[in-house]
Amino acid sequence: MSNTYQERDVYIAIADPTRRKLIRLLADSEELPLYELTPHFQIGRTAVSKHLAILKEADLVTNRKIGRETRYRLNAAPLQEVKDWLSFYEKFWNERAILLKNILEE
């Protein structure tokens, strides 16, 4: 395939703490422009924009233009894959905790 656009893996996208913070900020708002997101970080506007681009490639963020301003919105649907993956390990550790509790009570 000679597609120049590659969809980024959601796990790679959420691996970075800056991107996780962006997801959190967008989850708390309906939509935010770049100039409102940037002050929450100790990095420049260009770096925040690059992080948003990675989130967009993973389909975690959508954007729309209003005049000269670009507004960003969270698309949480891809996070369901992460939730499903983690739920297996949650069950695993819950079972281990119950087993440990039973051993300690004996």
C-alpha cells in the first residue's frame, strides 16, 4: 500500500504524559482552541500542536476550523480498545487479591 497517511496506534498516542493531559483537558470541555490548551503546558504552542496531531492520527481528537481558529474535541471511542485490554488485567489482579486474602485468612 502506498498510503502516505498511516493511522497511529492508540497505545502509542496515549503513551506520552502530555498527550494524556491533552485528552483529560478535552474530556473536561466540549471543544477547545489551541490557545486555550497551550497555557496548561510548559512547552510551546508548536509542540502542543504536534501532540494534538498525533492524537488526531489515532482518531482520539477531531478538529474543526472556525475562521482562523482551529477547535479541538475529544473522540473517546478509540479508548474503548484500551479499556477492553485493561479489563483482562483487572480481572487477573482481582482474582490474585482474592487468592492472597484467602491464604492470609487460613
